[in-house]
Amino acid sequence: MITVGLTVDPERPPRPPADAPRRTHPAPDLAPLPRAAPVRVLIPAIDVRADVVPVGADSAGVLEVPPLDRPTLAGWYRHGVSPGEIGNAVLVGHVDAPTGPAVFFDLGRLRAGQQIQVTRADAQVATFTVNDVRAYGKEHFPSTLVYGPADAAGLRLITCGGRFDAATGNYVDNIIVFATRTA
């Protein structure tokens, strides 16, 4: 579960359609990449070009996000795998900030088959293909699907979405993109 920035009168971020086709992309026979921090994420379909910074978890185990005063950054969960290693690498970003839409505002517009490229500190680029985009109520966050074991190099992108609850200052859902390394 992540908590993201607030806007006074937010434009509602896009939500993935419940009936969107799901695709599985069998991982091609790619050798896993060695560990290397991601430094940039590119998502052409939603015009995202963002620097990536490492993040961790707070004392309650809640995933941290990049600083709210830098809403154009994505965060990489540094205690997990890096993009291209076997397992699920996790990138997180704000949906909005006091100044307006943030880096992952349009995550809910992604569709199966679209690509995500992650540039790593070793200058290698890991390309992932979107399998699915889902909205989950924060009380039903699928921890195992996001952080659990995997037999291929996967990528999970996470932001907030759904209805904004003014009483709590949070969105009620998380939008999660599930992708598999394909190049």
C-alpha cells in the first residue's frame, strides 16, 4: 500500500477498464541481467520519461515513494530485485502532487502489449511488455503478486488511483502494471 500526494481539486487519474484483455507474454529465452540500479524509465505509450531514485520501506513496512516535492521522479524498491534480474522489480511513483498530475498519473491508460524500457546504471536497457493493468483497493493490495517470487524477470509499476477520499487525503485504490522482460 502506498500513500500519495494530494491535490485540492484533482483531475481523476485514469483507471484501467475492468474488462481489459489480459495477456501473458512468455519470457523469451533471455539470460538474467546482473544487479544494477535503474536510473531511468521510459513508457512511450503514456509519454513518461523519468529519472529513478532508490526507495525503501518505512518502519511499518509501507513502501516509500519519492519526495512529493519531486513528483516527476519514479522510485525503485531497492530491497527487491533490479529490473532484468529474475523476480519482480518494483517501481513506484506519485499519481499527483499539489502542483497537478505527477509521473504515474496516466498509468491506468497502459494496455497489454505496450512497452516499458528501464535504463540501468550499467547502461543496459531492459525492455518489458505489459501483461496486465489492474486497480486494487488498498485494503486488498496483492503483495504476493507484486513482491512474491517469479521465475522470470518481471516489473511492477505502482501508483494510487480510483476515488480520492478527502477525509483521509488519499486515493482508495492502487493501480498496478504487471510486465515481463521481453528484450
